[in-house]
Amino acid sequence: MIEAKGLGVVFPNGTEALRDINVTIDDGEFVAVIGLSGAGKSTFLRTLNGLVRPTSGTVRVGGVEVNRLSGRSLAQFRRTVGFIFQQFNLVTRLTALDNVLHGRLGYLPTWRGILGLYSERDYELAAGYLDEVGLAGKEHVRVDNLSGGQQQRVAIARAMAQQPQLVLADEPMASLDPRLSDVILGLLKNYNEAHGVTVLVNIHVLELARRYARRVLAFNQGRLVFDGPTETLTDDLAAQIYAGSLEAL
Ligand SMILES: Nc1ncnc2c1ncn2[C@@H]1O[C@H](COP(=O)(O)OP(=O)(O)OP(=O)(O)O)[C@@H](O)[C@H]1O
């Protein structure tokens, strides 16, 4: 379960990116996070895996108070959260399989990780996840020889290889041809349903959020202004979200 209470983030330059966010998300949910550029969507996701530290309030994920972690305990916690970036964040001179294996690093003693000494099981898992994202046969292709859509699928397989409790995807289709949005969101949705892992996706395009998510969180200027089942997000409410005319929850 994810639980944010009175969560606020003010960056050192004074920008208030999140203000008094209160939200609970149950295990296994698939949630779309929407809002205009700059609304606070990325910052919200980043507080959930400890990439951004709250300046007020608390965030709990799976019973762990993320804002209290640091050093080794933060690294251990991050192993349990897959993060999918707009720009893929792969090591492009390595193969698809090697990149997915990186998802297993948190399970290896540090010295084995440094030497890249993965177990047979790690190789099997990594190949299995590449298959799950439709990239069987591409294991030994260098990532820089793959298309953008294929690279994002490698990044999804890497997140799966972490066997996470939670997957956060920050506009994973933003750098891709719009036609690929359905492929990427379809993979995340299938993964959520097949493995029961909670998935939160920042989605710029409202229509896609409506099509894939059961629940929508909407941010405006750092405030949570809508939280509800997708079917309750009417066109009128959506217009108010984007116009900034809804009150904070
Ligand atoms: N490291 C930072 N330092 C200062 N301000 C930041 C930082 N990161 C984000 N911001 C600011 O915080 C606010 C929220 O940004 P955030 O990236 O969370 O929005 P977003 O809804 O994800 O937007 P986008 O869709 O453009 O990614 C914006 O005003 C942004 O400029």
C-alpha cells in the first residue's frame, strides 16, 4: 500500500512542486496520474521511490516510511520499486539482455554485481521478461541498434526483473511515436494484471489515461484536485482540471 500524508515538496529554489497531498493506493491498483506540464506529476512519483525527499509530510510504501531512509536502506528499498523513465535510461552500448540483468543487481552481493556474476536463474528470468515484452530473439542485440519503442520495452523488462512491489512510469511514451503508446501502456497493464503489481503511470494524454487506468489522480499546480474511478472523470471535470479551476482535495 502507498500512503501519502500531508506530503509537500518545496525545491531549494523556492518552487512549491507539491502541497498537502493525501492519498492511499492499494496493492495491485493501476493508476494514471494526469495534469498539465509542471503540475507536480513527476515530483509525486519521485517521492514514492525516494528520488525526491519531501519537505513536509510523510510517504509510506509497503509499510516503509520512504522519507526516513538513506544510504543502504534507501538502496535496498529502491530495489523493490521499478522506475521507467521518458528517456529509457539504458546503457546503450550493452545488449538488451545485459540491461535487463541490471534489474537483478539488487539481489546480488555487491562483489558479484561488480563482476557481473549473475546466476543461471538471473539469466533465465531476464530472458523470460524480454520474452514477456515481446523481445524474444533480441537478447544479444546492442540497445543502440534497437528502435525507441524496443528500447522502452527493454526498460520495462529491466523493471520487471527487479520483481518489484511497485512500478512507477514517468510518461513512458513521451519520447515515442504516438502509435506506440498503446504498446507500452498495454504491456504495463498486462504486467499489472498478470503479476498483481501496483503500477502508477504519468500520462499526458487524457484519452489514454481513460482507456487504461481504473483510477485517476489529477494534479494542478502541486495540488491533488481529483482522485476517483476513471468513469467519474467527466469531460467537464477534465476541462476544469486543465483550466486549474478545481479546488484542492
Ligand atoms: N529539481 C528541481 N528544482 C526546482 N524546481 C523543480 C525541480 N524539479 C521540478 N521542479 C519544478 O516543480 C514543478 C513540478 O514539476 P514536475 O516535473 O513534477 O511536473 P510534471 O507535472 O511532471 O510536469 P511534466 O509533465 O512537464 O514533466 C515545476 O514547476 C517544475 O519546474
